[in-house]
Amino acid sequence: MKISVSTPSRICLFGEHQDYLNLEVIASAINLRFRAEGTKRDDRIIHVRLKGEGISREEVINLDEEIVYENNRDYIKSAINVLRRNGYEIESGFDIFMDSDIPIGKGMCSSTTMVVVFIKVLLELIDHEDKNNPEKIALLGFEAEVTEFNEPGGLMDQYSSAYGGLLHLTFDKDKTVVEPLDTEIPGCFILFDSLEDKQTTKVLASAKYPVLEALDELKQYGIGSIRDFVDDEKNLAYLEKLSPAKLVKVKANIDNYKTLKEAQEMFETGVDSVKLGELLKRHHGNLRDGLEISTPKIEEILETAYENGALGGKINGSGGGGCCYVYSYEKDAQKILDEVCAKGYWGVILKQDSGVRVDS
């Protein structure tokens, strides 16, 4: 019997580059999906065929042999190793075909969705009860993608893909709190590809580690989190202890956290489209000027969209290239899409979507 599953990509509305600081994120699953189809084999070989935009490869894995990684991001193999290490019994082989319409290497969590959907199809094929547990799937995905290879990164992508919908995620050291938001967002989002690969490792090194180092330097003053500057403004005085390079990044994170809290309050009371656009612009401004993760092409896309009616927008993902999106009234969406694409970029009007699921 063939089992078909899929999982969504996501856009980060607020909280970009804040999940690894144990801060909050508001993200939405979107209707670009990674899919997998699986059937049982009579032997103990897992044969994976993978096709997608810019990617095509095969993996043949013998369950009777040690599964050895051939590179630092050998996610298919790591997912199997992580499942088995956590007590999931994978006794027979499977034929698994995977494909995707998610842009690869563009900040749209293509690697995360591949891992999440692969874990989902394996859990379905072995008929384990955790096949319907999005939190378990998210955590297994994080272990296989991030922990297994000691990679930088947070949990936003795994949770957003596994749960779907519009989510407010709160991260702390021991637990991720998932709050689905039932808020209806009027208008629509339009995704654009800058045609530049994102620079995850480089960007995280320049955006993440200076902030962590700054927080460590301020521990002696009782500062343990970006939240401490917002909860008690008297703590802002300690910012003068930081070097200019670290100061600008910490300030950007402080304002981005404030922006998220304003957005969260708005989502709880009803969305004002103009305000939502302004908050997205403000968030992007901090990412561009404070964390320096934007590029001239991203800026050209956003400015062209604004000239044609977009209300706001931001880079999506770790940055240094990749994708961005804008928010607009539905009546303006097609014009915005056409004008940006006329400059040679690729784009698509998005819809919110559900999480990891079995497809008929």
C-alpha cells in the first residue's frame, strides 16, 4: 500500500533571528510543500529518490549495515539514525519518492521540510503512534537536522512545518510553547526569490554569535536575555558597556522583540493591514541595518513592491540572499507580482496552509 504525505514551508512574520536567542516567533505555514510517497519492500533496503527544483539524487541505505554520513548534512541518513536511536523499530525496507515545490537554499526551510516529511512517511510506514504527534515529529526533525551535525539554528522551522497554520512560538531552554493563532489576516503575502543562495553559516556567525557574546558579557549586571531590556528599561543603561559592533546588533534584537510583542497584541485584537505592513517594514529595517542580512537584490524587490502598492515586507530566513515576501491588499497582489517578476525575479502569491499530513 502506498502512503502519501506532505509538509509545508513557512514564512516568518516576526522574530527572525530570535528563536536561537530563546525568544518568540510568529510564523505561518504556506502552500509550498515537500511531499513523500512510500511503499514497503520485501528486503531491508531503504531506497530514496529525491527530485525538486535544482535537486535530484538517490539514496540506497542498507539497514543491516552501519549508516555512515558522507557529508555534514546527510539528512536522510541522520533521520534514520535518530529514529532508531530513539527506539523506533524500522525493520523492513521501503521505496520512498520525494519531491518539492519549495525553493532550495533560499531561506524557505527546504532542508527542514525534507527531514520532517521523511520522518513522517517513515512513522506512517511503520505505523507508529507518533505519526500523528506534530511536536514529536518537530523534535525528531530538529535532532536529525541540527543536533546531529552540531549546526546553528533554532526550532522555528520544525515546529512551523509540523504544526502548520499561524503560530506564536515561545522558546526557552526546556520547552517550546506552541500557541495556534486563529486570527484571520486580510490581504495576502507574495513570495519572491532574489535568485541568490542564502549564506546561512556566514550570516549566523555574524548575526548570532556577537549577540550571544554580548549577553554573556552583561551577565554580571543581571542581564540574561533580550527580554530583560524590554521588561525593565533601566537595563538599557548597561548597553553602553558593549562595543559599537555588538551594540548595534543587540539594539536591533531589542526592537525586533518589541515589534513582535506589538504584532502579537494586534493579532489578539484584530489585524490592521496598514499597521501590519508598518511592523513588517520595521522588522526588516532592523534585519537590514542592525544584523546586516539583506542584499541589494532583496532591497530592489521590496522597493519595487512598495512602489506598486505593497504595505510591508521583509527578508525571509537566515538571509544573505534567498527569498523575501511582501504583504498587500488582494486587489494589488497581481500588479505587484507582475512588476517584480518583470525585473527577472520569480514570485508566487501565497496561501496559509496546514501542517504535516497524510494526503489522499
